[in-house]
Amino acid sequence: MTTIKDIMTAKVISVRPETPLMEAAELLAKHGFDGVPVVDDGGKLVGILTEYDLISKGSAIHLPTFQKIIQNMGVYGKDKSHFKNDFKDIAALKVKDVMNDDPLTLPEDASYEDAVAAFRDHHRVNPIPVIDNERKVVGVVSRFDVLKPLSAMGNTG
């Protein structure tokens, strides 16, 4: 029987609550991730940061605002102090300012069916951290991971 351990990614890239938001956004873009677990110094899950959090949270400054600033750089040429203040606000943001601190998780003994059900019932969630009984992150499972066994079954023709 396929379990979560068969499909999850065990080598997890994570960030800390204090990680600068810009750095975390670059990490997501560089790896093509939809999200990364946020862990404390002991490796325990304290949240998740997703692309959705970056663009939709009601934080003081978020990516659409940053994009607006970039587009308005010509305007800022005349008033650099305004740009500096906006940029300082963005640069000061940490992961903890926009992360989801109550993420959906799956236990390490979850079945493949549990993972499928989690994605079916929670459309915006991706990836889902897999945790042990101490809330330590042991892996992440993505929508893509859930599809892997299905594509393997299709190739056995």
C-alpha cells in the first residue's frame, strides 16, 4: 500500500520565521516551489509560506505593492526619499509577517488516500508539510507528488 513516505519529498528546504521575506520569495522563485515550511531552530513546524501568502496577505507591503514600486521607479527618480521609505518597509518584512501560522499538515503515517483527500478538500494548499509526532518536518508532499503514482499506473500498459 502506498503511503505518504513513498511519494513525499524528504529533503525539505525550509525557512525560519526571521528569514527576510525578500530572501524567501527568491527561494520560492529559484526552486519553482509553491511554498516552503517555516520551522523553528529545532526543526519544528511553525507555519508555511506560500506564493498565495506573498500575493494576498493584508500585510503592509506585499509583492503587488513591490511590483508597483518597481513600475513607478521613473516617478521615484524625482522623489527618492519616498522610494527609500517604501523599500525599507519591504526590506524589513520577515517570513513571520505573512506566513500562515496554522498550516494544514499530514502525519508521517498518513496513507496515499489521506494525501489525495487533503488536496481534494483544500484547493489552495500546496505543498503540505509532513510532520512526526513532535511536529518536526520529515517531508513535504505536493499535488505533483500525488499524481506520480497515477502516471506510473498509466505507464504499465
